[in-house]
Amino acid sequence: MQTQSKQKLLHAAFIIAAMLTTITAQAAEIVVDQHNKTFVVEGNKVEAITINAGDTLRFRNDDPFFHNIFSLSDLKTFDLGSFPKGQSKTVTFDKAGMAEVECAIHPEMYMEVTVK
Amino acid sequence: MYPNDGQAPTSAHVHPLKKSEPVIAKFRILTLLLSAALPIAPAQTKADAEGQYERGEKLFSTYCVRCHGKNADGEGRMVKRLYRKLKTQLPSNFTLGIYSDRPAEYLHKIITNGGENHSMSKYMPPFGEELSAKNIDDLVHFIRKTPEKYAIDP
Ligand SMILES: [Cu+2]
């Protein structure tokens, strides 16, 4: 009886440890939709987003027209080119800091990415 | 005008000789004066032509400046920060004399469909969904008039 509960405890501890390592070791991928010329994360319109260093943003075009996501920030300078509905492209942020993300077709599109 | 449809004329990447610029400039002033005296082309209504340069300029300063520059000279903020680093084809400099001779339909096509669809840089985005055909006409007019403006005002 005693050994059995001990075993259970050990088992639980092992699972928790495993979960922790996946959280810390495995960087997340966050989907950022382009919807109605805005940036949308999990259904909510965002103008700023905070992620951890090493995380990847997947820019997914959910509009029936082209978007062209880019950033001129020192932290991360990139241009994903123009892509149509349904397509997505990823950017990984390795360093901490702030990046401004824009769209080359729609001047009103803007989002700040804070990397911790 | 271009039988190889979809193919940009190769001269797009050739810069005209600097030496020939003043001659072109003088010629341009003459054409400008002449065209001002001529009646407006029949295909275009008076309302369309009126203020077309200004409309084109306004659209340009909203949608195109970040790449093509606020003086339309191809020195937008994206150039220094990104395209030079990427060593990719730079945005066109519309103050060059060659742009007043570019066929309107060619310019219209590139602005509508983007560079990639015309064997040019994929960083020239397609604006056909964002802007109306009339907006793009205004932009084409602006681009073709830009070399003249720069020739007159040195
Ligand atoms: Cu966009």
C-alpha cells in the first residue's frame, strides 16, 4: 500500500517535471491572423503582443486579399513578401526587445511585438 | 505594347546616362508646354484629368513612400533598413527620365498585380485589391509626370 502511493507520487512528480521541461525548453508558435486588415490572436484583435525569446509568430492571411507583413525594427528586420488567403509565413524572435510589425499594402496595419 | 505579356521591359533596370539629363529636361519642358496647350485626350473626361497629379501624389504618399521614397526617388525607409541589407532589387526611382516614357498600361499592370507576377521583385506588392483601377490610373499619371517635375525644378 505504502509503496504504491509512493510510486504514484513519483509518477506525478515525473509528469510535472516533464511538463515543465516542455514549457521551458520548447519555444511556442503563436498564430497571428490577418483579418479585416487587423492582427488577430486567438480571435481577438491585437495591437501589441508579448512573447518569449525563441518563440515563433506564424502570420496567417485570413483575408480574401493579399497582405505583405514586414518589420524594419533593429530587433528583427524582415519582409515576408505578399501572400494570399490561407497562406502563412513564420518569423522566430531570438532576442529580447521590441519590434514593430507593419503591412506593405495596408498602411493602417500595425502591431508591436515585445520579446521577453 | 509588350508582346511578351507579363514580362517587364529589361530597360527597367538600366539607369540612363546622367550626361543626357539636361537635354531631356529641356525637351520635357517643351513637351509640357505643348501638352498644356493641347486639348485633353478624348478617352479621359475633364473631371478625371483635373487634379489627377495631386490625387496620384496623395495616394503615392500613403501607399508607396515607404519603398519608393517621399521624393519618388526610390529611397524609402525600407530601402536603407532592409533592401540594401538583403541585397535585393531596389524600388524604382521614378525621377528618372525613363519613367515618363513607360507605357501607362505597363505601369498599371505592375501596380495591380505586383512585381512577382511580372518577373520583377516580389517586394513590389500587388495593389489591385486595395486600390481601384481609377486610383491606379492616378498613380500611373503621377509616376509618368514625376520626371518632368524634377527636370523643371533642379
Ligand atoms: Cu495588409
